[in-house]
Amino acid sequence: MRIARFKGARPGSPFPLGASWDGEGVNFSIFSQHATGVELLLFRQPDDHAPFVHHHFKQKTGHVWHSYLPGIGPGTLYFYRIHGPYKPRKGHRFNPAKAVIDPYSRALAGGRDWDDSFLGYQHLNPEADLARDSSDSAPHAPKGVVIDPAFDWEDDRRPRTPWEETVIYEVHVKGATASHPEVEEGRRGTYSGLASPPMIDYYRSLGITALELLPVHHRLNEKFLLDKGLSNYWGYSTLNYFSPDSRFASPAEPGAQVAEFKEMVKKLHRAGIEVILDVVYNHTAEGNHLGPTLSFRGADNLVYYRLVPNDLRHYLDFTGTGNSLNTIRPATLHLIMDSLRYWVEEMRVDGFRFDLAVTLGREPIEFTPYAAFFDAVYQDPVLSRVKLIAEPWDIGPHGYAVGLFPHPWSEWNDKYRNTVRRFWKGDEGHLPDFARRLSGSADLYHKNGMGPRASINYVTAHDGFTLADLVSYDRKHNEANLENGADGHNENLCWNCGAEGPSDDPGVLSLRRRQAKNFLATLLLSQGVPMILGGDEIGRTQKGNNNAYCQDNEISWFDWNLDENRTELKEFTRRLIRFRKDHPVFRQSRFFTGRKAGHSRHRDVTWLRADGKEMRPEDWAAPFARTIGMLLCGDAMDEVDERGNRVSDGNFLVLFNAHHEPVSFVLPETDTSWKTVLSTADDPNPAAAGGKGEPFRLEGRSLAVLEEAKAGNQ
């Protein structure tokens, strides 16, 4: 095929970066500080090997190469060849034989998950990456797609759910609907399927307010997984930070995933549900010095990646994936900020959960809450107003930073997860910490002035056991990952309730159901922001696999064929979420003070022993203590609503018993009476009559919520 040189090209503009269509043509712009030349290749179809246009850029402003091509429009596919030095010891890995994906591409199409031609070096050479490879990767590489940004958002409005009312549901786009019988077959596993009528109805019935989606940025499958017949199902292997992953799109035409994603957001917003993206700006799919050259490495390796000082051939790796993005470089920080704003302004998402967020705040090695990245987000009028959630750790030096992120960030609170698991497992000596986590973790977050909303509470997440597996296994069962059991956490703080894995023992099954309810109830009754792992409410199992990142199959997908017990667990979860929504005393914006407020005769929170007396210091220190009562006084709340009116609620007593035997709990004296409103026991006490210090039978390994009856309402 004859390759045409483009005639009539104009200088164009350095900004915006990427491929921007204005109705008459496309402005192409790409950053490369150290390149010596840039070529643009245009294609009509994803599988085309030869371009219909081959254009050499002549214009460069600063470090940005740019050109405007009239007559080019949406649907055109493209990539770059970038010339420059190949000197790995100096940090340069330019290779014009390799197709370079525009880091600002709005969509990707075609290409393979892997081909050896992606490697920029002669991989059979004893010196490995030091010798440049000349094989052409173009026939196998993905291509960028020129997008028409127009979309009819109709009357779309962001739900803007306050943090105190937020209930997060963490879910994988494909896994939720891949086998859902009520979702149209062609829409299962897609953006469209996730926002289909059956799913919308399900979310609203359950009561969740936000979907937190596992990565939707276009990703690359690792070669070692493909060689085993597996894939990177979770998607923590980002290839492009602007492109929605085409594997979740139902239309076949290139770029259609952009409109489908927008349609999903619009429908979810209409149902009052926010969309939060799990994003991976800490590393890319290009890996270490032996990884492929696909985008950032070929565009300007020395700028985009953190390299080892005095050894620029190798990469600093704070993530365990081989590389880390260099947020100290203005161009890299610029790319991240542009990407985040794009997803908020153009795709209209409502927030982000940042994977291994500590890496983003390393300057240059140590983490600091005053890093340029945090400053850039804080001052940004767009990003500072959406929900920002950090995974507050990475694997680098001093990489654990729970409680250290600045305003306005919230954090995944793994201390909450671990403490709640230990308590209900029956471990000794965790009662004080359990009370701290129930109260919103003021010990971690009070100093930053954020209140309980800083704590994203969770018991399970995508990384680890599901709730059903947490109460059914004592150890991981990751055989399907084909890594000889080397992957996944070994310390899971789990308990199988008497049998490993599937069981038909009625006693074991009853205890597992009760423990699952204990975890869910604790989560929804704690101060802070609850996050439910999608499918936990219907007993989703991964058969003991606690690292199902590579399992794009029934191990990871939701099983929607619910039996009686799973249906009952779903209804229990729905009741819990409704109860939390109805009672603001369980979702306060400020930490407890231990003082009386208003006309209350009680303090905002009081901790009780089983004999009904207030906890003493020596009670907290008792290692064998596994029972506690939390008395919340709704008329002692220090809260106002959006109109400035004081918020109040009833008085509630939450009783926790992690001991295997029942406990007789003496109820606080009251002028009215106490009634049971929630219980995880198989045969709960229907009511607790009277209010004169009468005992309440709290079943073994159970939780109960009692409400004080209002005067005249006994």
C-alpha cells in the first residue's frame, strides 16, 4: 500500500496534548523533552498494518511536538514513532522501530495483549536491554483513536452525596454482570450492563450510594499470565490513563467505549449513584528495564519514570511492579492532573480511589503529605471538590502511611479491617482498639481535622478473601493462579468456623451465617464511611482464592442464583443500610467527645460492661474480654443539617459478644424500655421489656441493637 505524506499540514498548537478534533481537522500534540524527531502514522482500521498517512512533525514548542492535519476526523487511528538516543545507562530508551501509543489517547483499539516485538531491546542478547532491537512492533501494537467528544448528557446532575451518607460498593465492571440472567446477553460484563435496569434496581434496593469500580483504564496483560492461559482481570496494569478499557465495551467500532462509559455514568447518576474510579497512577504496564516499550518509555523514559540515581538503566520500584511514575517531573504531574480532570469534567465521575497512593507522595524517596502532587490536587478547583480516597501504603521504605494523608483525603483504613476481624475471630486483647474503630478512628484522623469521614471502613476488599470465604477458610487456596501458592497474603485473620471450605454441617453453616452478619452489622454501625465488597451481601465465594487478580471466570464473577440463605443475607444487608440511613447517630460528621450536649442526660457515647456498669481502665486491659456495649445518645449529637438545624436521634445500645457462649447483659436503666431492632443471632430476643436494669440474653458470637422507646411509645 502506498503511504502518503500529508499535504496541507499546519503548525498546530502545543495544547491541549493528545488528538483534538475541532470539526475540521485534528490537532496532534505530544510531549517529549529528549526526542530528536517525531513521526505520526494514521490508520483507518485497527488491523491495518500500513498507515494511509505518514507525517513528520516539524513544529516544536518547548518540549511539545505538534501539528494540525485538516480533513482528519473521529475514528481515525494513530500512533507515533519517536526518534532519540538509545542509551539505557543514561536513562534514554527511544526506539523508532516501536509503535508509541500517545499517552493522551482518549481510546485505544486493536493490537495484541503481548508480542515479543514490544521489547525495545534485543532480548536474546547477553547484555539484555543495552542493545536496541530493530523489529517493528507496529503490526501488533494498539492504536489510539481520534474521538468526537460530543455527548448528550441531557439533564445529568451529580448526586453529590455527603460523605456521612455515603455507602460504597466496590465492584468489577465485568464480574458483576458476566453471568447475570436478567441482563441482556450482549451487555453482560460491559459498562452498559453495569448500568442496565436490573442492576440499577438492585443498587437502589440495596441502598448503596456509590460504585467504586476496579480499574477501567486501558490495561495490558502481562506475558507471564498469558503464557499460563490467564489474564490481568483486575486491571492494575495501566497502559493509558485517558482510555476506558475496550474489554468492557459492547459496541465493536473503535472508540465506542467512550460514549458507552458516559452513558453508564449518566444512568447511574439518574439513579442517585456516584461513580468512583480505582486509579493506578503509581506505575504503568511497561514494567522494569526488561519490560515492553509501548507508550511512556518510548515517549520519554527519563521524564516519565523514577530511575535509580547514579544508575539510570534501572528503575526505582515502590510498587512491586517494576517501575514507578515520576511525579516530581512537571510533565508527569501535568499528565496525571490532566487525566484526573478529564475523568471528572468529560466523563463526569465523582471521585477516585488511588492505588498505592504513597508512591505519589514520595519526594524523592520519602513520603511527605506536602508533596507536589497533594498540593496540585488541593489547589485544583475541580479535583479538590470530588471524593479522594487513598490506599495509604506502598512497598517502598516507610511505605505505611495510614493517618498521614492531608485534607481533604480519606483513606482505606486497614487498621479497621484487621481489628474487626480479630475481634470477631475471638482473639484476645483487642477490645480498646475495637472501640476506637467503631468510633471512627479518632486516634488516626483527629489531628487532620477531617472527622470520621477520613476513615473508609472495610472488612473485605477485592484484594483478599470475600466475606463468605473469610468465615469458611483458615488458609488461602490459590492453586488456580498457577504460582504454587506463593501469591496472596498468608495472614488473613480468618476462621473457617469448624471446617475448611464447603461443609454440610448445620452447626458450621449456622455459625458462618452469623459471623458474616456480625461483620456486616459492625461495618454499617461504625462511624466513618462503609465500603462493601460487591457480592458479599449475597455470599459470593472465590473458593478460598484470596488473590483472584488473574481469574476472569466463575471464580471472580457474581453467582446470581441465590438460595434461601444467600437471599436472607442480602435482605439483612439491605435492612442494615436502611437502618444506617434512618439513624444519623450512626453516621456522624464529628468524633465523639465523651461529653453531654444539649438537654441530654447521657454523653454522646458510653461504653458498658456486661453488668451494665461503665467500663473502667482495668476492664479495657483485660485480655480475655470479648463483650462490650456501646450506648449512643441521639440527643447528645453535635450535628446540624444543611439548613443549620440541629440533628438529633434516638438512643441506641449496640451489644457485641465475640465469646462462644451467651452473655447476660444488664441493660441501662431508663424511664421507658428497650426493644430489639437488629440482631445477628439465629433466634434473637424479640424484645427487652422494662427499663430497670433487667438482663438481656446476648447469644454467643452475636450482635444486637436495642433502641430506647420514646416516652408514651412503649
